[in-house]
Amino acid sequence: MDINKLNEWMKQIEVKNLINADVEVVNNSPLVMLGKGRQGAVFQITEDICVKVFGNQEDCDREHYALSLGQQTNLFPKVHAKGPLYIAMDIIRGVDVREYLQSQPLTEELSAKLIDMLITFKTIGYERIDHHKRQIYIQPDGNLKVIDVARTVWRDRVYPYPRKLLNSLGDENKAIFLSHVQEMAPELYQEWLHYIRMEELSHQIHQILLPQKPDKETVKNLSKKLLTTEDEEKYVLQLQGLVHKVFKEEWVKTMLARGKDPEAVMEKIDKYWDELEQSRVQEQYRGMKRFEGEISRNDGKHHNKDKKRDQHRRFEGERYDWDSRGKKSKKGRKK
């Protein structure tokens, strides 16, 4: 295969991704397009080699990585060349499982080969241990080949059982395949059955929960119980705890970056914070005592004033009472 000529042809082909549709292709090269899908289009280079041209580099890199993991097995097409937006590989012939099952039964032999395919996926490091029946080809010698494996890698979340394969088989063949799995690998069957039941239960919960509209007014009123800023005393405690938490986390990060023992770091942080808290409490106590002393002194002053006022009132009363009996005038003279 002439790589230079291949690169020239790639410049004459444009593939554009569309939303929920197969790619749009502009082909000004002499290559014949064999087919297209959501990620790219396939063109024939020689009798045995094709090139898949992608709409974006991420899909191209993903598929190339997935294919490279399986190059030491007989399950994947051999890769011959890789460009930013293309992969040249062997043409996979035969009939896909979808077409095969339209006229042939699902035998134990085919079920065993499908299980072995999933084992290979697991062995080479795929995240998604699953595949659609239309992407699995039965070769003339009875062996399997797979295509379009980009979505088996770089996955954050996957179903823990081959959901795509089972559902693509249809209800009848799905039941037959599971019966074969139960007979050949009973533990695997029980695990798949468990996840199938969990998925069914999840759908039931979904039907119960989602149609119900939340009572926004009730949520609004009840959510007030979560507020902490209106109560000043609680707010201060919450804020203090937040500062403590952030301080502790940042200090731990710094000390760990320096290679310190995490347990020792945590112990020192707690000790430091306890001492800081104790100092703050003591300062509050001293402030309270000072305030109580000021109140006591002020109370004493008021008490002395009240005492003198009472004495003066008693003296004035006695003086006027003495004058009324005629013993002494206001100025203290006898009449």
C-alpha cells in the first residue's frame, strides 16, 4: 500500500459529523465508498484493505487505540496505517450476526463464541464489555470478527453486563442466548440476571418518582430549617467550623507535599486548633469578667447616691417634724 498516495486521496475526501445521523461525505477521490455510519465512512483501497475516514480526530484516535489493544488476537482487523482522520485496515468479510440470525438459529456453538468475544474484550482492557450484533461478523471458517470498536474504550460509565448485545438479539434469541449462558457459565448467568433485575427495578422507580411534580411551596418552607445565617450564635459556630475545615485541608496538603506523616500532621493541626480555641475562650472569659466589674462599680455608685438621698430625706423630715411641735424653728431658734 502506497502511504503517500493514500495521504493524497485523504485530502480529497471530506467527512462531516451530523447530529443523530450518519456522516455527510464529499468524495473527490477515485476510491469507492463501501458504507458510512455515525462516526465515519469506509472506502476500498485494494481487494483486501479499506480506509475508514472520520469526521473528527477524537473518534479516529479512540478507534485506533481500541483496535491496537486487540492486534494480538484474531478478533480484530489488522491495522496498516493511521492518519489524523483515517485508519487503513483489513476488510472484514462474512455475514454479520444480525443478518445471520434472520435465517439461521442461535446455536450453543455461536453463543460460546459470543461469550469468548466478551472474554477477549475483558482480557485486552476494554471498559465496555459489550457489542451490537450488527458489528460482529461470522467468517467463512466460523470464527468472529468485530468492527467499530471505538465506543468500547475511554468510557466513564458502562452497563455491568452486555446489555447492547442482549437487546440487539431480540426477545427470542436473547432468551436462547441466556439459556446457553446458564448452562455453560451458571455464575456468569446469575450475575447478568441480577443486573437485568436491577435495571428493571430502576425503570419501575423511575416511573414512580419522575412523574410526580414537587410541591415547591412546601419545599421552600421546609428548606428554611437548613438556613444557618439567621441565628447569629449558630452562624458563628458554622463559620468557625468552615474556617477550621478549610485551614485543616490546606495545611494537610502542604505538609503531605513536603513528605510529612499524615497522622502526625493531623495531630498537630488538632492540637494547634484546640490551643487557639482555648485561648479564644479565655479571652472571652476575661472580657466577661471586666464587663461584670464595670457593672458592679456602677451599681456601687448608684447605691451610694441612693443612700445619701435617703439620709437627706430623713433629715429634712425630722427637721420639719421638730418645727411642728414648736420646739425649734427652721433656723433652730426657740419660739
